[in-house]
Amino acid sequence: MSKIKVAVIGCGAIAQRRHIPEYEANPHVELVAFADPVIERAQKYAEKHGALAFADYRELLKEVKVDAVSVCTPNALHAPVAIAAANAGAHVLVEKPMAATAEEGRAMIEAAQQNGVYLMVGHNQRLMPPHAKAKEILDSGRLGKVISFRTSFGHPGPERWSVDGKDSWFFRKDEAIMGAMGDLGVHKSDLIRYLLSDEVADVAGFVNTLHKEGTDVDDNATCLLRMKSGTIGTLVASWTYYKGEDNSTVLWCENGVMKVGTHPDDQVIVELRNGTVERYKVGAIATNEKQTSSGVIDTFVNSIVTQTPPSISGEEGLRSLEVILAAFESQATGKVISL
Amino acid sequence: MSKIKVAVIGCGAIAQRRHIPEYEANPHVELVAFADPVIERAQKYAEKHGALAFADYRELLKEVKVDAVSVCTPNALHAPVAIAAANAGAHVLVEKPMAATAEEGRAMIEAAQQNGVYLMVGHNQRLMPPHAKAKEILDSGRLGKVISFRTSFGHPGPERWSVDGKDSWFFRKDEAIMGAMGDLGVHKSDLIRYLLSDEVADVAGFVNTLHKEGTDVDDNATCLLRMKSGTIGTLVASWTYYKGEDNSTVLWCENGVMKVGTHPDDQVIVELRNGTVERYKVGAIATNEKQTSSGVIDTFVNSIVTQTPPSISGEEGLRSLEVILAAFESQATGKVISL
Amino acid sequence: MSKIKVAVIGCGAIAQRRHIPEYEANPHVELVAFADPVIERAQKYAEKHGALAFADYRELLKEVKVDAVSVCTPNALHAPVAIAAANAGAHVLVEKPMAATAEEGRAMIEAAQQNGVYLMVGHNQRLMPPHAKAKEILDSGRLGKVISFRTSFGHPGPERWSVDGKDSWFFRKDEAIMGAMGDLGVHKSDLIRYLLSDEVADVAGFVNTLHKEGTDVDDNATCLLRMKSGTIGTLVASWTYYKGEDNSTVLWCENGVMKVGTHPDDQVIVELRNGTVERYKVGAIATNEKQTSSGVIDTFVNSIVTQTPPSISGEEGLRSLEVILAAFESQATGKVISL
Amino acid sequence: MSKIKVAVIGCGAIAQRRHIPEYEANPHVELVAFADPVIERAQKYAEKHGALAFADYRELLKEVKVDAVSVCTPNALHAPVAIAAANAGAHVLVEKPMAATAEEGRAMIEAAQQNGVYLMVGHNQRLMPPHAKAKEILDSGRLGKVISFRTSFGHPGPERWSVDGKDSWFFRKDEAIMGAMGDLGVHKSDLIRYLLSDEVADVAGFVNTLHKEGTDVDDNATCLLRMKSGTIGTLVASWTYYKGEDNSTVLWCENGVMKVGTHPDDQVIVELRNGTVERYKVGAIATNEKQTSSGVIDTFVNSIVTQTPPSISGEEGLRSLEVILAAFESQATGKVISL
Amino acid sequence: MSKIKVAVIGCGAIAQRRHIPEYEANPHVELVAFADPVIERAQKYAEKHGALAFADYRELLKEVKVDAVSVCTPNALHAPVAIAAANAGAHVLVEKPMAATAEEGRAMIEAAQQNGVYLMVGHNQRLMPPHAKAKEILDSGRLGKVISFRTSFGHPGPERWSVDGKDSWFFRKDEAIMGAMGDLGVHKSDLIRYLLSDEVADVAGFVNTLHKEGTDVDDNATCLLRMKSGTIGTLVASWTYYKGEDNSTVLWCENGVMKVGTHPDDQVIVELRNGTVERYKVGAIATNEKQTSSGVIDTFVNSIVTQTPPSISGEEGLRSLEVILAAFESQATGKVISL
Amino acid sequence: MSKIKVAVIGCGAIAQRRHIPEYEANPHVELVAFADPVIERAQKYAEKHGALAFADYRELLKEVKVDAVSVCTPNALHAPVAIAAANAGAHVLVEKPMAATAEEGRAMIEAAQQNGVYLMVGHNQRLMPPHAKAKEILDSGRLGKVISFRTSFGHPGPERWSVDGKDSWFFRKDEAIMGAMGDLGVHKSDLIRYLLSDEVADVAGFVNTLHKEGTDVDDNATCLLRMKSGTIGTLVASWTYYKGEDNSTVLWCENGVMKVGTHPDDQVIVELRNGTVERYKVGAIATNEKQTSSGVIDTFVNSIVTQTPPSISGEEGLRSLEVILAAFESQATGKVISL
């Protein structure tokens, strides 16, 4: 089979650290074009791969016929770039949050359908081994129904991650649209939907800028969620966990509790009412590149290779997005928002 | 000094396990009267102490002149009993939540003031050594401002605690008024106000009966809190933590994080951004009766002996109560409630 | 339903510590008769239960109509007592090893069939939570095929267990027939057959009296086993593990290893080739009588109550017995024995 | 003293990883010649040392006068090469197993004697600090007599070790003669003879190819051993421990148990019946080259330098070989083999 | 053999907790007389053993013919009682410190010699399993010469130990002669002499009353010791280790270090320069009465039964006493004292 | 501000490992001259910094006008170099011990005063985070008064540290004046004065050469200290802790104990009588250059920049020196020395 021709649009941190290396490691892929308004960033990778570099992604899509596109731009551009790519006949992998509004999200889904291409959203948390194991255990039924939960994701902020540090687009509202909630919270709304095989019914949200200076995007976002089944829980995203970083989920169930990401060695711990304790060390081989990869690129490529629609589809991404949009609406209106 | 004559009204679990034994251990106290509609419960203690037993607390207050009263009745009776006791000229220690409504709470405060007696609320969490240590550390300023927090209190429900098991008044709404929120949540609203020296400004609440059968009081209560200073956090109370019991509080601050009650050995852990980690093992001498006592009785008695108004006053109890009442209102109205 | 009338024949250690207390705890059972040549032992329990006591079990079976019998005699009497009981129309639970020879075992099975009663053998190892969990994991298929194993059971000898100490029938060959192999080894031949769902094909055995004085029963028995599927392993039984007591089983499989009983806290540990480690703490509630019971009595009674043939049947017991008999034959002939 | 002139015959894994580096580190040695049918392997080392390279070891022995030879060929060549080297007047260090048959082994011993040269076998397990410590403790007598033991050596197979991977001679029966038994089992027969200062009397063996594909050498070998003193135990060698790698020995003795290689930190653990526990961390300085060396080369060179016959002599190697040969014979005949 | 008739003179804490129970547990002993100025204490034990009770030990020695005497009086009486007992023909076990002055000590030795009786001093530290193990290791030579050491013994003071609490003779200088130094320090001077098989040459001492009120005996004693061999070290005794209790000894040697009593689980730890670490858990069976006994009584009785002079002789006790007397002299004179 | 011109006199280990790198890392400093009798050492750094190199420090001080000087020479030269530097108008940072005699120390202080320059002594132990934390805790008063202490500093000797190995000036008495006491002991006399805010009143010392060969400087120094407040303790310095290296201080106080440097993870541990245990992990960020620096250079430079006299002044250094000089005097005279 000939290789899949891939373009990467947006060559910042997520492209540099996840998309590009993982495409490089995938034997089915040929990287053929890169776009970034800071043209040097695109050129650097273009040179390495004998590919073309563009400052303007529209130029790229016009001049190069690609099979697939990774959309790694600031959030505000996710929708226009993804739609343009789909219209150019390319499968699209878009970073999360998939769009700035639900309308944009729906337009992206429609564009993909009309052009007969796949649309996948980069919700990598589903692919992490601890979360896959947690899902497997919940599905086994031995914990019974989930009654309540808490899930949170917090770190010191994107300053250390972004290639632009404190000057990152992450802090500019017109490009980022949202802050910690869009960066981290949407991971958790997606995860909790996935783990519980349930949809969010009601959302209350406190979404504020509490500590970061010189920005008006949220650095702390705290929500209550009620699922269709009645299960209630809290979802927290924060950019001000300067110590005590956290990416954990605890689910209290009829027959016991499951703790994910609360222990440094055992990523999943199940404690049953009958006294049984199960401890799972998963994803341990951190030195193995395959393991530390996000899994997102391989999943996307595999979807194209096997002509199977991606399970983390545009529809999935949209529902996870709607949860956090509801939190913003709750903050703005002082009301609980029903989905 | 002659001993303080104390009556205990309501002789159920909290009276049997905390109030009566701690009064017995206090050298300044003489237990002179007990009341309980199940007269045998009152009689048992009356016999032991050469005291009088009553089925009706009004009878008790009429017939016995007491210096102080512990109100250990179901929640619905807290206000009428406390007011009657104050009117009878007795200092009043009332269990939490202090009342069923804010109006009741205010009436209790007024009754105490008019009769020149003290009114104290049994918020023992403030007196627990880990919380006292946490308060001391926060007040030292080395963690800087608290940015966000989570605090939770969950266990398998009052079935095991109550002397009536599953038939306890805890599950009858007319007597209990509220469930997990009144039993556990008000402890945490009081604690977070105390630790942060701050008042709650806004409350969103999801308060539901998710799993307990045959009752319409809440078994899971989840809130968002925004403090006057802007700090936001989550407060969770649950009666369905069948495993994974929890009474913990984590505070993310400008200079680091403080974890209270998250580790079996070290009740307070501070991790600073400069790399310092402080671990405190407090309240360790569990075999020492003084330590395992709630501290509430000694504090109340000491207040009377030294003629010093109690720091956990009616006003404090009322503010902590108002937080959880706001959560119920939020649940009922679908709105964020501002205090 | 009227209660099941049970007789216990042989009132030594296993009856006193397992059978009698577990029958007492089972609500479906009435203990109606006890037999022991040391009549005082039988009388003690008879008095407690308002039952009858006999020195001779034949007398018991003649005079009392019982629904079920536990055979807790020295090994040599297992077959004659069990057959007599079956002929008296009673369901039979016989301790392991079920008989002294395969012929006896077959006669027992036949007697039960002819009398329409159940015959169950007391192989309690199958019912221990760690072994049940190990079986569940093997059956899930994630370890793949078992390639090789070792299983062993060793302690300092029956001196501390038997009510007669060093004078126990365990050391008298005419009554015990075999030593460590019959006491411990047959547990492991049964366990390995159960875990692997496979039968033993070939046995080599070194069975000797190495250290116990004044006895000619074996105190150390070491075997090689080859299963029908080809899997090979070692089985060891010892009465001379004065320190380093052991009841463990390790299975090396295509996809990883499973360790059962090798760690003080985690009774089952699975290490997969992909780096995942699973640790199971099962059977932890040692203070809960239900958990520390053997489970054998409840299983036997449940079989009768539900009229379901017991899964640990006479046929199962016989096959497990034949393995250890083969080891003795191997010792005697210097040959590998095929079953 | 002039340096000892050494030739290395066979330049595969064991030569590259142990013999050549350890000769290089030994100040008494000059490497003067290398032989390997893959001449490039010999040439690489010859160039490095200003030595000569040969494809045919007979050529080497004819053209170069050497003081000593390391025989690192496939097993089938051990005897012919060693005998040729001895006849050429060189001291011989031969890898284990020393020969393919006992006859060969005896011929090697005779050749050495007739030529007045030393013959040493590369049984490095005796020189490992944990085994040396175990021997010292056993010899102290505080554990009393060894009653029974188990010793095992298992790893995922020689694929990762051999310089030829899956195409290694280890899997070709005509060159390897035996598989896991010759690679690992003979280490353990030598070790147990050494630790117990006792000889093997009887052997039963199950020696099979269970999982490796494309080979007919054994990948799992399991034996029963009875020593002259009566002590019995199991010896296991496996190439299919894909997880749960093991090189451990446990000895149950009159006064307690000794565990060697069962704990990641403490290589030797002694538990005595009087409650004393001794834990030894030996061989810990893994970064010190001297410690991580096998010790075999230094011992061999020291033997030559001091003109002292090597303690791991041809006779010792022969007895250890005869144990595993007996296991093969047992497998072939279905009989216990007496030595 | 007829039983040894023993009298206990002084029935305070050490008699009640060590001497009397250990005599009771020894099958060779008959307790025939007890003396104590608080006659009730003597009578209580006399009644229990059908023995005689005396207020005055002289009366006892006159009226009862005993084979052996334990001297458990305050320190000031050790010498007169021991001498009187020896003159009465009894073997003598005297508590430490053996006497108030060296002259007294010599007189005791002489009295024993003249009367042909044994004189043993209660230096039980030598008999503790960790110290016995430490001695064994030092004597093995693998640590080489001891270069320097520190040894210390500190606890919160004798208030909790003595049957008279704060009113104990331990705090009265005329009876106790010395405080922490006599109570604890002499244990360590004896231990270090024993472990090193060496004598003290020079002593400097700071011996003061720093914290205990209402007493003029020393509560903190700190010494420098230089041994005949040149080894130097510190010896510390304290009654003011209110936390951080300590009974430890560390010896830095040519080949490594030995730590005794520094770790809660492993009482003896050896770290050698070659990287080997040995950890010994000795004396672990704390529930076994034999183990938790001091060993002193059994040693004394065994000495009498076997007619072997006790190894912890009067001469040994005297030399250990002289070390601490030198510390007092150093404190008094401001000079280093040579022995 | 223009940069501070600094000269380093003496370019051995302490200059190479602490002074020069820390000056390089300080933005306020320009290294302008280096002196060392081994001129190559000076030249190497001079080249790197475009500075001047001298074999004779007098030449340096004459030819280069510097603002500050680090005195890193052998001990015997500390005073003459420091005085010359002060006379040349330079601020002086002198390594410890500041001088060979108290007279020299006083002359240095006088020279600094007369020339209006600062004199600081390199007592870096005060600046280590664990010691700073210990000081903070002691000053908080919660431990109450310190009653007694031990402090020690021991390692295998300066052979591994010095750039000249065994030929180091550390072993030559005319240059070093003193051995372990000057190298390590003076650190601890300074530390204990600092922690206790108290001065030493009396000193007894045993100071000897016990194990190092070919030198007559002390390799083991052991002291008793009595502080003005009465507190007594031991101070130990050793060059023969071949294993069991130690830099620890334990302080027994009225309300509990503080242990500094006794635990590998928690550098400061406080155990209070009320059961509270506090554990502090400080100075953990070993990879952060700032943290692993001594802090001495930054403190010295900051003193100059802010024109604030250094807190570790010549007077402080002198008092710490006098303590160890008293120990030498005690060793020489056999008397306790009062300061």
C-alpha cells in the first residue's frame, strides 16, 4: 500500500511533542507538508522530511494533495482549518477542544460527512492504559453501578509546555477561547462519558481567572455534573496546581470504589466491599516510546488504513465539548444548564 | 467551685458515644438529668449518675434547674429544645446542624442573648488535631493565598452509627430535615470557613437521593463554593462511600499544596514549590482517651467555667448552616445562590 | 424446610476446628450424632447439641437416621465409613485423601451412586479466595497457556495441629496410610488439576521419611507432573518446613506469570509481558468467621439443599488421589508412572 | 613474570561479554589469538589486541604457542577443542556444560593430566557473592542438616543473549546437544553439589520442548534429586519464564530455612527456628566492574599464576554434567537413574 | 538435686519485674525469704511462695539458711547486704552498680572469696541477644579493629519504672549515690568493655543535674573514653530523653561499621566497605517469656547448679564501676582520669 | 553597579568545587586574579576568565586591585593571607578554620576593622536548608529548652576530596595544623553555637591519630561540651568513618527531640511529647544548582553588594575556633578547659 500523505497544520508544542514524532514512528505515514504562521517552525520539519512548508494553511491545502491533516492550531482555528481540510478531501484529526462552539462542531461533522472523510478528535485520555483498564473493570460489572465520582486534572499551567512560554496563545482569549477548561476540563468530560457509558444531563459551573496575571481566560474551572442515569460528581480543571499536580478519577460504586491515578505505583486500585483489593500497575514501561506515545496518531492512522470510522469521532468530541460549554454558560447565567 | 449541673436531652448515638462519656470525664460537671422519648434510654443513664429521667424535655426543663444542656435530639428539634433550654436559663450546646432553617438559627441566637446564656454548636471538626494543625500552617502564611480547594466527607451511611440502625430518624425527613448534607456536609462548610477565615459567597448544589432505599433524605450532596475572596472549591458529602471512606481536604495555594486527611500516617502534608515537604503526624495517641474525645464537651464546659463566650458560637453555626441551606435551594431552583 | 440431620464421625482436630463449627454456623443443619472411639470427645459435642454419642460409627448409623455424614476419621477408615454411611442412605462428605487406594475410592463412588446420595471430598483449597481468583484469571485467557508450574505445601508437621500432638494417628502408618503426601500433597494435586482444567498424565516421585522420628510415614514428598496438555511442573509436600512455611503455586504462562501465595499481602500477583502488573488482596477479612471458614461445609450443605451434585465430587477426589498414589508407586518402582 | 598468552576459541556471546573483557581487565594476561568460523568476529578482537585471527581453531593451536585457552564454542565442540588445546600444552578453561557425554568429559580430564595442564570448567555460580555467602552459612552449621531444597534457573530464552538471536546455535541440537538443561540446569546441579558438599545419588527428569518453535532442544527441564545423604529436592531449568525470571535456591534445614535469590534487595535470608532473621545484601556494588565480572577468568588466571589446581576442576564439572545427563536418561527411559 | 533456696532482699521494681518472676520460672529454685523495710512488699511475695518475710535483711540472714541471695536494694546498700550475705554463706547476685565505691566493690569480692561463694553482678546488657550477636560478629574479625564508637542509654527517667514514682530512692542521693550514670551509664561501660574485650584507660566526664527537680543526683552524664588499645568513644547516660529514647551502640571499624539498636526491626546492622550489608533481627520473639527475661537469673542459677564461676563476676562489675566513678571524679576535678 | 572584582588565593579542592563555580554563577562578580604555588592551577582559571595568575599571593595583592578575596589556602596560611588582603583593602572570605590560633584570629578581625573591610568565615553548615529549618524550629519555642545534644561529622577522610589525594596538605601538620577537628569539628562547634544561640563554657577533648598512616594530624576528635546555659553534649569529628558516614545532630529538649540528618529522606524530624511527629524534607532539589551550592559565596557577595556586615563574621568564626582549640588544649593537658 502506498503511504498516507499527511500534513500538520500548526507546529507548536502539541505538534512537536506528539503529532510529528508519532507520525514519524508510524510506518504507514509520509509527512508531506507543514504549516505555521511562524514559517521557520514549519520549515524546520519540512527540511527534515523533504516536505513543503507554508505560513498559510489555505495555501497548503491548495497546493498539496494530502490524505490526512492534523489540526494543531490554537483553539479558535480548529473549526475553520478542519472544515477546509475536509473540503480538500483529507481525513482530519483535530486537537481538543474540537471547536469554540457547538455550532462549529456540528459544521465540522457535516463537512466530514459531505466529503466522505473521517473526523477524529484528539481525546487521548481514553487511550491511556490506566483509563482503558478502568473502563474494562467497570464494564465487567463487578463494581456495580457508579453512584458518584470526582475527576480532576490540574497542573501549574501551560507556561512550561508551550513553545512560547508565558507569551503562549493559551493565554490569549481570542485564540484560546477558553483556558484550563478547554485545555484540561474537556479531557475529563470526555473521560467520564467514556468510563460511565453515560451522557451528562445537568451542569453547574464556576469558571474563573483566579491567579494567572495578564490573561482573561479561566485558570480554574469547577463543575458539578449529573449524568442521565442520575450519577453525580465533580469535575475540576486547574492551571494553578503549582504543587499537588493531579490527573485522577475516583468512582464510588455499589460494590466498592475504584481509584484511578491516585497512587504513584498502582494506577488503578479497586477496593470491593467483600474486602478484596485489586491493584493494577499499567503503562509502566515509560522508557518504551510506544508506551509513552499518546496513541492518538496510531489510532487515527489505523482508522484510515483499515477504513474503519474512528471511535473518538466528531460526535463524541462534540458531546464532550458541550459539557464544558455548559459550564461556561452556567458561570455566565448563574443557572444549572441541562443538556 | 460547685460543679456545673448538666442535662442531656436526646440519648441516642451522639449522646451515648460523645456527650455523656465526655461529660463523665470532665471534673467540672455533674450530670443531673436525661431526657429521651424512649424513656429507658434516659433511665439507664439516670440510674448510673443518680440523676433524673424524663420522656419529655419540657418536663425536664421545668422540674430541674440545670446550668447547661446538651441538645442531642433529631435535627428538627434542635431549635425548639435549644430555645426552651435557653429560656430556662441554661447554657446550650446544640449538635450540628444547629437548626432546620436560618430563621430558627437566628431565633436560637436571640434566645441565648436574651437569657444571657452561651450557645455553642457541636462543630467538632475544628478541634481535631489535623485541622488545628492545618489552620496553624495556613495562618503562618508560608503557603500564601488559597486559590482552590476540595473538601469531602463520605462514609457508608448512618446505619452502623445510629442506635436504631436502618430505622434511625436519620432516614425520616420530618425529623432529619436533611441527610448526608446535614450529617456530614455542614461539618465541611464549617471547616472550610474556619480554615480559610473566609465566608462563602456563592453556592451551586446537586443534592439527591441516589442509592439509599426507603428514604427521601439526600444521600449524596455535591456543591461548588465560591468564597468572598474569590477562592473556589468543591464540597462533597456522601452516605454511599461503601469503600473509600473519606474525610479529607486539599488546598492548592500560591506557594504549594496542603493535604489534610489523605494519608493514613501523616494527617497533614505540605508540599512547597521550593521542594520542601513537611509531614505531620498529629492526633496519633489514639489510646489516650483525651485525644480520641471530640473536644467539644471540654470546650463547652471550659467556656462556662472561664465565662468566655464559645468560639464555635451560634453565629458561626448559623453561617455554616446557611451554606448547606443554599445548596438545597440551588438544587430546588436550578440556580447559583449568593449569600 | 426441615433441617438436615448431620452426623460427624471422628471427632479429632479437623472435626473440632472445621466441620463442627461450620455446621453450627449453617442455618440449614442440625447436628444429631457424633462418633469417636474416644467416647468423651463425642459426648462433649453431643451434650452441647442435644445429640447422641457413639464409640462405634456402625452403631451410630444403625441407631440414628441421618441425612448426611461427615467422615473425619483417620485415612484408613475413610472408605469403610463412607460406604457404610452411603449404604445407610446418607449424603457423605469425606475428608481428603478420600481413600487409601483407588479401588476403595471407586467403591465409594459406586456406593453413593447405588444409594442415590452425594459423595463430596473435602478439598477445601479450591474454595480459598486466592485459588478461586487464580482460576478466574486463568480462565480469562489473558495469561495464555500454562507452560510450567511449581506448587508446594509445607509446614512443620501435624504435631501442633492434631489433638493428640506427637501421638497422633498421623504418624501411624496403619491408620494414616501416608504422611505429608496424604495430608498436604493431595491438596496440591487437586488444586493443579482444578486450576489447569487438565489431568495428570505422568508422575515421578521421591517420597521419603527424612527427619521425623518414630514413624515410617513420609515427611517429604516431591513429584514431577506432566499434564495431558504437556505442561510440566513440580509438586512438593513437606512436614519439615520448620521455618519458611509455604502454600504457594507459581504458573509460568505464554503471556506472563501468576504467583499465588508468595506474598504476605497480595495473595495473587499477575505479571504480564506487556509490563502490566496486577496485585490481588483476597480473603483479607480474616476476622470475619465466614471468610476464615473452609467453605467446605457450606458447599456440601448447599449441594444437599439445592439438590445439586457437588462439584468436588468423588470422581474429582479419586483423580487427585490417583496422582499421589502414582508418586508412591514411582518411589517404589523407580519408574515414571503414567495415568 | 612474563604475561600469560591466552587464546579465545569461539567469539560469540559468552566470549564477548565475559571471557574477553575479563581477560582484558586482568593484568597477568596477554590475548594473542582468537578463533571463530565467522572470521570477522575473530578479526575484530585480533585487531584490537594486536593478535592473530583464525577461522579454524586447529590452525590456531598449530601456529600459535599459547599458555592457556578459553573454549567458548557451541557445546558439541567443547570436548574436541579442549582436548586439542591440552594436547597443544595449553591450560584449558571450558564453558559449561563441559562436554556432551561423560565419556568426553573423562577424555578431557585425561588429556589434561597427560599434558600436565589445568582443566577448569566455567561454573561461575559458585563464585557469585550470594552463593559464596550461602555456602559460608551452611558450613557454619547453624542451620543444621539440609532436609530438602528447591533450586531453579529460568529466563525467557537465549534469543536476547546470543549474538545470533533466534538463529543461535543454542537452538540447533547437533551443536547445542541440550537446551535449557545444558544452559541453566547444569549451573544448578553444580551449585547444589557445592552448597551441600554432597553428591547426587538418584535423578528423575522430565525434559521437554514445550514452547519454543523450530527447535528440538529442551526448553523446560524439571528434575527430582536425591543426594547421597538422603536430602531430596527439585531442580528446574527453563527458557520460558517470559516474566517471573528466577535464579533462586531455598534450603529447608533442621534449624530453619535459607533463601537465596528470592528477594530483590537481600540476596541471602536466613530464618532460624529461634526467631532470629539474618538478611544479607551481597554483591551490591553493581557499578564496580570487579563485582559484576563472573570471577571465572580471574580464578582461572590465578590458578595458573600461583600454580594451584583450579577448585572448579574437570572432575567437578564432570559430576555436575552427569546429573543432567541422568535427567535426559530418565526422560528417555521413564526410570529413576542412580549415579 | 534439691532446689536452691533463694532470698530476695529489697522488693522494689527490679525485684518485682525481673528477679522474682525469673526465679519463679526457674525449675531449680525455691524462693524461701523476702526482705524489705516496707514489710508489706515482702509479705506479699512470702505469702505467695510459703516463704518468710522480714523488714530487716540482717534478721533474714540470721534466721534463714539460704543458698543464694539477690540484692535488689538501693545502691547504697549493695555492698553491706552483699557482704553480709556472703558471710552468711550465700551466693550473691547484686544489682548494678555493684557498689558505691571501688573499696566497697573490692570488699565484696574479698568477702565472696573468703566464704567460697559466687558473686555475680546484674549486668544484663551482655545477655541481650543483639549484644550477644554484636559480640559474635566483632569476634569473627570481619570488621577488623574498632577505631571509635559511641554508646548511649537514655529514657525519660525512673519515675515510670520505680514502684514509688517520683518519690523513689532513685532521686535521693544518700541512697542512690548516683543517678543516670549509676542507673544506665554503668550498663554501657560494662557493655563496651565486653564488646571490645578491652579495658578503659582514660575518662573525661561531664556529670550534671540539668532538668529533674528536687534532686541532686545526676540526670545527664556524658563521658569520653579511651581504651587501652587506643580506641576512643563517647558514653552517654540520660534521664531526660523524654522522646527519642535510645539504647544504641555504633562501632566504626577498619572494615566497616556495626550499628546496634539503631533500627526498630533489625537490631544489629553491619555495613562493610566491600558493599555487603548484613541485617540481624534477633530477640524478636517478644511474646516468649524466656526471651523477654533479662537472662540474669538463669545465668546466676546455672552458675550455682553447674558450679561454674559466673562470667559476669565481681571483678567485671568492679571494672565497669570504676569507669563511671572516674567520670564523677573527672567532673569533680576538671581533669581526665586515668585508670 | 560595576562588578565586584574578586581574587581567589589557593586553587585546590575547595576553590575548584565551591568558590570558583559559585563566583562564576553570581552575576555581581568578576573573577580577576588567581594565586596558587602550583602556578598551572591558577593559570587554568585565569585563562578561562581573562584574569591574571600568580604563584605568590603577595604578588597578586600588590599588582591587582581587588574588591574581595577568597582565602582557600592550607590552614596555616589563612591568617597571613587574610591580613594581607585586608591590608590591601579587600573584603575577605576565609575558609574554616579561620586561623591556627586565637591570636591570629583576633589579628584578622583587627585588620579588617582597621581597613574598613568585611571578614567572613566559610561556615557553610549554617546555610544548609536542614540546619536553617532546625534553627527555625528551635526558635519557635515548641521544643522548649535544649537539655542535651550530640553532633557529629565523620567520613572516610580527605583522600578522596583533595586534588592531591593521599599527598594532600591535609595530612601535613605544618600546613594543616589540625586534622579532622579542623576539617569537620569546627563545622560542628559553629553549628551548635548557632542552633542553641549559646556559647560554649567548658570543653574536654580526646584528639588522636588512630588509623591514618604517615601523618601526625588528628583523625579522630571527640569532645564534651558544656554550654553557658548548662546544656551538655558531645561533639565528634572523624576521618575514619569508612562506612556509616554521618553529619547529624540530635537535640533532646524539654518537650521532645529533634533529629537532624539522621534519616535519608527526612532531614529534620521532630517528635513531641504530646505524640505529634513532624517530618521535614528540605534541600531536596539536588539537581537545582542553587540548592547544591554552599550558599557561602552568595552570602558573602550579598554582604558586599548590600553593604551589610556578614552574619558569619570573624568574631563568630573565632568563637567556633576557640572551642576546638580548647579541645586540643584539653588533650594536651588532661584538663577540662573553660572558655
